Amino acid sequence: MDPKDIEKYSKDLQDWTVEFVPKVLLAVAILFIGLWLINKILKLTKMAFQTGGFSVEIQGFLGTVVNVVLKITLVFIVASIVGVNTASFMALFAAAGLGIGLALQGSLGNFAAGIVILVFKPYRVDDWVEIQDKFGQVEDIQIFNTLVRTPGKKVLVIPNGQVIEGIVTNYSMKGNIRMELFALMPYNENYPKVRKLLLDGLAEIEGVLKDPAPEVGIEAFDSHSIRLSIRPYVEPGSYWEVHFSTYEMVKRVFHENDIKMAYTEGVAFGEIGG
């Protein structure tokens, strides 16, 4: 290679380094400082929302929007410092946004559904709900999804679009749930006696509400037994504890009072073990 060419390339590299490296270093510094400032602004914004009396749902939603807007703004600032033509960058960003928007129409629908949920409030954070046949407590309402924590400590991520398209059962809106439990009683047993025993047993279970009062009644007549419906009212957070306690109570009451159980195979009555 010609020494003059080497000298030219070396000079060009030096000029590029002198011109571009400071910009890169400044852009990196601005990026880190900007991220630090954004975190501070988000904390102050959260405090302002809390002071202003915004609901927990609105706080989380607006906080996410502010976070996204600030970070996009920071990206444009860093790009302009490096020397990127922001007008072209914005045009490219708009085109990319259009393409992404067309590809993610479902996500945009979830975003719109999130706004609908926040405006009309079919449920709030900490409410017990049933969505898409899934029961649990609302943990967070995000831009695209609602997080529901099940009694089994699993977190369900449910797209907001599916929420508004289906039926939402809010158990916390009325403050209590009527449980739908059952027990089988043989035909030769005294129904009023069994009903009283079950009602007395329900009264002893912690978590069963006195008002509305629990209900016990005959639901159906099967081929070998009478199906009893047991309906205690509970607060949503006590659902599973009362569910298990009620069936334990039925087992204990039947055993202590020598109430037989009719089996589906044959007509002989079986003993209820201890």
C-alpha cells in the first residue's frame, strides 16, 4: 500500500476519533444519567399519584406510560448527541411503529381494553374475581394484562382483551361468596335431623358468615341417595379454608351420628369410618 494512502487513512481515523468518540462518551454518560433521573422521576410521580388520591390501578397504569414515554425521549436525545438525524430517525421509528402496530393488533386491543378496565372498574386490585373460568385475587392491572393470583399461589397473566370479551365475576363487589357444596344422605335417614346437624356444624366453622345465614336443603333425588346442597356464605379470602373445613365437618358429623352412606353400586348402606 502506498505510504501516502496509509497516512491519509491514519489521518481520517484520527479525525473520526476526535470527532466521534467524545460524542459517544457523552451519549453514554447522558444515557446513564437519564436512566437515573427517570427512576427518580418515577418515584416522585408515584408519590404525587398517591398524594393526589389516585387509585392503585391508575397509579400502576400511568406509571408505566410515563416510564415508556421518558425512555423513548431519552433514546431520541442520545441519538441526536451521537449525530443521528432525528428527523430520519423519527420517520423510521414511525414506519417501524406502524409495522409493529399492524403485527400486534391484538396487543393494541389489550391496551385499549386496559383503559376500559381502568375507566369502568369491573374490578380493582385485591378484588377476588373469576375470569375465563379462573378464580383468584387481582394482583395488578397492567397496560396489556391483568395479573391474578390463585389460591394455589400461581400468578395468571390474562390479556385485558380477553377480560372485556368474556364474563367477569367479581366476588368482592358484594363482600361475600355463596359456596356450592354437597353431601349424600341415604333415603332412610331423618332429613330434619341431618339438616340441623349440618347447620350446627357450619355455625362452628371459622370463616362462615352469620349474615347471610348458611343454607342446607335437598337439591336432588338420586337412585341410591338424596343429594343435599350445603351453601355457607364466606368472605372471598376464606373460600378454600371454609371449603375444606366444611367437608371435614360433614365427615365428622356423619361418623359421630352413625349416618350411613349410600353407594352407587348396589343398594347396601356402607359405614362411614372414623
